[in-house]
Amino acid sequence: MTESFFDGSYGGDNSRIGPTSQLECKICWHVYDPAEGDDYWQIPPGTPFADLPPHWSCPNCDAAKTEFMVVRDD
């Protein structure tokens, strides 16, 4: 396993993402898209991943925010 294996990990570091970054749960592959928000947690569209509340977790599998990977960074 190399260090580059974890290059796409978010790991809670907001400096690695921008306001339109899409992140994917590495457990169930759910993608959080800021343009769509999150109906389950009542997060309005336009909310960046970095601005999600501390209690937010994956709406599909309940994974923590730190378990997400950057899949698209516009």
C-alpha cells in the first residue's frame, strides 16, 4: 500500500475541497453533490460539504464525513 492510495481521501481536511466538490462515501458509494444538498438530513441545495453540520453522516449507510473521498472538484 502506498501513500498515493489515500490521495482522494477527505479525512476531515476542509482545505482539500472547494465549495462545489462532490464527495463519495467509500463504504456505499453515495455521492454528496452540493448542488443537490441532502433531503434526508434536510440540507438545502448549495451547501458545500465543508459546511455540513458535525452530526451529518451518509444518508445511506450512516458513515461519518471522514469516510468520504473526493470524486469531483470543480
